[in-house]
Amino acid sequence: MKAVRAHRPSLAAIVVAAGSSTRFGRDKLLTPFAGKPLICTTLEAVCQVPVRRLVLVCRPDDRAKMEKYVAQAALPRRVHVFLASGGLTRAESVLNGLKTLVDNGASGQDWVLVHDGARPVVCRALLKRLLAARDMGDIVVPVIPVVDSLRRTSAGRTEILDRRGVVAIQTPQFCRVATLRSAYLNCADSALFGDEAALIESTGGQVVTVEGDVQNIKVTLPGDAEMLEAVLGARAGTVVGFGYDVHRFVSGRPLILGGIRITSALGLDGTSDADAVLHAVMDAVLGCAGAGDIGGMFPSSDEQYVGIDSTVLLGHVMADRRIRRLRIVSADITIVAERPRLRDYQVPMQKRLARLLGLRSTDVDVKVTGNDAIGWIGRGEGIAVLCVVTALRPTKEERKAVR
């Protein structure tokens, strides 16, 4: 007799990403983080449990950017993502997220996960602890004990505080939808409450706590992001891909390298725009995933690729599901050419490649060298490019979560 699998109820989630990032110094949710914008990592983390509807609450001016980054995130096919506009306060933003859920067919949803967009490394074990405490109260929140000594400072004076029994509250917070909506409607000023637990408790709701995760840190300062990148590196395996491409010079074509037009009397021969740098980069990226090469993905026999911009091809590579599961960390490129002189183009190529790969400029290195007048490259007949890309591969548990 075939075993009957237990029914797993679908979930909804609201990710709040409408803050100003003042202390971070720039928009932390859009900053490159482990090879992707930080918000991508957060969305992927929340979807480690069976979330089907996800609302991303963002600043109205960021909607176009967020739509692009949602498409870049490696989310399971079951997840439907909707965008909502953030308000002046967290409470207003969450309420807008709830309205968007209802407007998009989630009127019968009993529970919702509410999570900070700046907590990108919430683990599946924590999410499962939250779900296991369903129906024990009106909201389930993760907490961690405060281990540091505490003092309150005011007007130059300090007061020692007793830390016994004191805990720090994290997200996601798993809320009963009806209770959360009622709390918003019945509270005179929901902006006074820093999170959903405080709001629900203020209106008589029952708060249940579960063990949190010390690594589930909210990115607030630049140093936080660097520390969490180290955490991700420890959780995932490192993979390396190698790419090599070569083209001969021809007249009558522009010279394009690394997505940058180079001043030159000669271009490179090829089916596409013959951008040897991007071709080597694409092969290296595909190598990280064991996904073949660009010859197999974009065959020269297919007329649609004649003269095509290689940045478009790279976009297709980066959108491939096998690649989206990776977190690209760095790219190291060496261009071997006797002519033309490329020194002035190294930094523009570095910046362009960083944008295309979702990395910081410091994570991309572009080197230029000659061939000591040896062989056809040494005679100035063409260009060769070598590239090494390093990426992080998710753990087995994380790969299962996105199937």
C-alpha cells in the first residue's frame, strides 16, 4: 500500500524592504552580497519552507529595481511574488503588505511570515521551529538570550541593567493574519510598536517564543554584511569555473571587450559581437554549475545569434536556473593581446563586468598582458582571454528547498 504523505499547508510571507539604510551608508538591500543583491538572498531564504505567495514591500521609487532583483533570485516555481509600496513606518508597510496579499487571492490565508529584508541568512531550521509552534498563540517569534552586559546611558550617567531573562527579538515573526489585521485596526497608533509581536501583545494577543538563531543577524552596518558573507561561505561549498576564448582580428567590425567599445582599427571575427572577454566569462560561469559551454547554449549555426550583443547572452546565462542557484563571488580575467593598448580600459571593463555579474568592482579583476611576440597573438593577429570564476554552491538542504 502506498504511503500517504502528510499535507503541508501553503504559506504566505511579507518581506519588509522599505527602510532608508541610513546607518549602512547606501541601500543595503541592493548592495552586492555573496554574488547577488542582498534582497535576493533574503527572498531565497524565506522560501526554504513552502511559501506560495510572497509580498515584497519596498519604497515606491525602488519598484523597478526590485522587480529586476526578484527575477534574479533563485525562487521555487511555486512562489508567486507581488510588490507593495512601503509606508512611513514599519507598521504601515506591513499593513500594505497584508492588503496586497488579500488583493491577490490570499483572503483565506490563516498565517503569514513577516520578515526583515535585511536578514538574509535565516536558516530552514529556524523557519521550521516557527511553523511547528503554529496555533500555540497568535504570533510566534524567534528570540535569543542577551549575553552582553547592559547599561543605560543618559546625560552622561550610566545605569547597570540586569540582563537575566532579557532576550532579543528576531524575525521572521509568524502571525495569525486575523489577529494582526485586528491589531492594526484597533490600535490608536501602531507606529509606536517596533514589531508585530509588540503590536499584537498590546491588543491582548498571545505571543509564543521559540529559539532563534545567533547567525540570523539584521544587516545594519557595512561590517555586518562582511561577517554574514563569511557565514554563507561556511554553509556552502566553493566551486570554480574556467573559461577561455580566442578571436582573430578582422577589418570592418568594432572591437568590443568586456561590454566596452575599444578604439581600434580592427575588430574581432565571430558570430556574435565577438566579445572574447564576455565569452570567457560565460564559459567560466557555466563551468561553476557544470552546465556546458556557450557553444552548446548559443550555437553559431543559429541565425538569431548573428551579431548579437554578448551582454544579452550573458543575461541569458545568469538567468539559467542552474546558475541562479549559485552565488558568484569573484571573477579574475586575463586578456592576452599585443594590440591595441588596453590599459585605459581595464577599470571601465572591471566596473561593467561587476554590474553584469552582480558583484562589487573589487570582486572583479581585469589584467592585460602581451605574448612576448611569440606566435600568432605575439604577431598581433588576435586576442585570447582566460577567466576564472569562483562561486558558492548551496548545501544539499538548500538545493532541496528550491525544487
